[in-house]
Amino acid sequence: MKLLKDNETKKKREEIETKEKDEKEEPEDEDKGREQEEQEEGDEEEKERERIGRGRGGGEEEEGEEEQEEEQEEGDDEEERGRIGRRMEEKRKEREEEGERREEEEEEKKKKENKKKNKNKKKKERKRRK
């Protein structure tokens, strides 16, 4: 009987504690939500100010920025073309080396075959003479 009462009180205590924790967490969540909304509103206002600023006299700066971006992109493109060119050159050299290696292997193979044939011919000739 005493165990049942202890278990019941323990369960009630746990329920109360979880409710208290939930109540404490809710305001924190609401605060976080409000802070996020305020941040988003601030970001939107900042973007609006920038857009308005460009319309009044910021066009010159924008043109300069665009030119810089274009130059940067051109530089990046040239750099990329250089990398691609180097890679293609490396691959071409690798293919050449691979081709040369295969040719050498084939030559060695032919030499061995010819040597073997000559050896067999000599052997047959010796047998024939006997």
C-alpha cells in the first residue's frame, strides 16, 4: 500500500515538474520567435534602403562594381582555361607515354617470339643433321 502511494506521488511530482519546465520553455521559444521576426524585418528594411539608395545616385557605384565583377569573372575564366589546358596537355603526354610503353612491350614480345622461333629452328636443324 505504501509503495502504491509512493509511486503515485512520484508520478504526480514528475508531471508537475514537466509542466513547470514546459511553461518555462514556452516564453523562451516565444522570445526566440520574436527575435527572429525582428531580425528578418531589419534585414528587409536594410535591403529596401539599399535599393532606394541605388535609385538615387548609387548607380555609378553599381556600374563600377559590375565592371569589377566582370573583370573578376574574366580573370577566373582565363584561369580556368589555363587549368583545363594544362590538364589536357598532361593527358596528351600520358597517352603518348602509354602508347610508347605499349610499342616497347610489343617489340620486346616480338623479339622473344623470334628468339624462341630461331632456337626451335636451330634445334630442328641439329636433329635433322643427326
